[in-house]
Amino acid sequence: MKESSCKGIFGTMFGHKFRARYSTTKSASKPGSVDGSNFIMSTDMPQIIESTREVTSTYEHDVCVRCGEVR
């Protein structure tokens, strides 16, 4: 498979510069994962709940940061 040449000044001189791109999703909060000793009923409740969520990253594809080509 022949790779196309990268466009632009730096692309012509140095070629493609691929970087991985990921999508992220947040899972539902996990009940009971907040330490009881630090649990305070206050206006910080949304931040406490948000901090218990797990973030999952999924690989999508590589993108050239110079010309935008996807592989």
C-alpha cells in the first residue's frame, strides 16, 4: 500500500506526522466509591458525583496533524 505524500511546506519536507485520536465516554457513577470520611453534604455534591465516573477511551484512527489525512 503506497502512502500519499503530505501536503504543505512541512509535509513536503518531513512527510506525514500521524497522531492517534480517541473518543471518550463516561460511565454511570459508581455508588459507594466515595470515601465516607470525605463525604460532605454541600454544594460540592455534583463534583463529588462526577468524580466517581469512569472515563473510557476508545481508539478511533490516526490523523496527520499537518494535512489531516486519516489512516
